[in-house]
Amino acid sequence: MTVYSKLNETLCTLQGITSTLKIYAMQTDQQEIKNVFNDAALFISQVTGDLEARMKTLEYEEPQYKGL
């Protein structure tokens, strides 16, 4: 498994976790718990953004990964 494919798999997993956290936030009635879920989703979204930037760098450095 290449570095690019591992990064892509991690990115997809993190996006799924973010979606799950947002669903949990919508399902709870307790504001404090809702805030915890939303904060966690926001943090993971930031990590996802950093990972996407890294993947773009990798695509630039290694053209064979572009568009995979």
C-alpha cells in the first residue's frame, strides 16, 4: 500500500467520523454534550483540511498520484 493510498484511506475515515459526530450532536438534547460533539467534529475537520493539503503536496511532488 502506498503512502498516498494510506493518506486517502485515512482521509475517508476522518470524514466518516466527522459525519458521525455531527449526527450524534443532532440526536442529543443536552447542550453540553452537543457542544462536545460539535467541537470534536470541528477539530477533526481541521485535521482533514491539513491532510488534504498534504495530499495535494504529494500529488505535486509525485505526479503519478494526481487524480487517484
